[in-house]
Amino acid sequence: MTTGTSRRIPRADIQTNGRTEHIWALPANQSFLETLLRDLFENHPEKLTFGPLIQGAAYELKAPGKPERITLNDGYLTVHWGGRGHFHLCIGSNYGALKGEGGGPELMVRRRTARAEFYRSLDKHGHPVSWGLRLFNGAGEPQIAVFLPNPFLTDDDQLAEENDFSRLALWEYLMQHYAGYGPDPLDRQGKGFRHG
């Protein structure tokens, strides 16, 4: 049914900054996260926008193509694009945190992903407007957000003239493969980005 889980992952509805989000909590173990992240970056890089999303800053970077390699060492998954950059993400036990001044078990717990989730943000009318994946470390701090293709935006991040719900294919694949849910008709009820 799903990779890394033996059951469907339930949805929670939460309020964030006055907006409703649908959240599907995912397993935060190294094996599951490595499989999910490898799948995304090796098989779908042209569809990904990603980066840290924190209060006061949003980094929306485009994957520059398929990575040259993805490695896992001492709990850190590293996605390498050679001279085009790389990033490190602590998804497992980082024993290096136990060494040196300021290190210890608390640092090991803080660095590692403690929460992983698929999310769908809704507008004030309850229509979906964005879809993605987020990871948070042991202190609840954002590690990475992966913004999935949006039917209301073009590939170059401009507002689309017409909604293109075929852009939800990656979201639907991820939800089926990793959370055990088929397509949800609610996703196609979105009207786009409205202000006011």
C-alpha cells in the first residue's frame, strides 16, 4: 500500500496564521525519509521548488536538474549537484553531534528530523491553494519545505492564465505511494490565489 508504512496516515486540520491547513504526519525515521527524498530529487527534480521556510524568510529554489549523487553519512542526507550546489539534511542519528564542546545527546536529538508531513494549504473559502512536504528538526525548527507543482502557477512561477490540475500529478503520486490516499476531489475545487 504505502512505502515505509503499513497503514493509511490520517489527516489533521490545523490553523496556521489564520488559514486552515490539512496535514498528513509522515514517519520521521531515516529509512522512510531517505526513500521519499531520493524519490523526489532523483525522479522528479524538474518539478521541485524547495528551501527553508521560516518566519521572515522563504527560500524557493529550483532543483538545477537530477543530482549527480545523493549520499547518506552519519545521519545526513546530502543531495549533490556538483558545481551547481548541494544541501545537507539531518534525517538520522548524527554521532558527530556527540563529539566536541557543546555536543551531546541533546544536539543529536535537535539536529535530526522529528516531524515530517505532507500539507495542503486552503484559502479562506476552504479551497486548496498549495501542496507540499515539510520537515522539522527536534527543536521544531523548519529544516526544508518542498513546494509541489501548483495548478495556479506556471513552471516559471507566474500566475497561470488557466488552472492546470494536471500539475497535481506529483502530489497525487506522493499521497498514494507514501500516505495511502488516492486522488481527492477537493484538490480540484481550488480557484487560484485570491486576495481579500
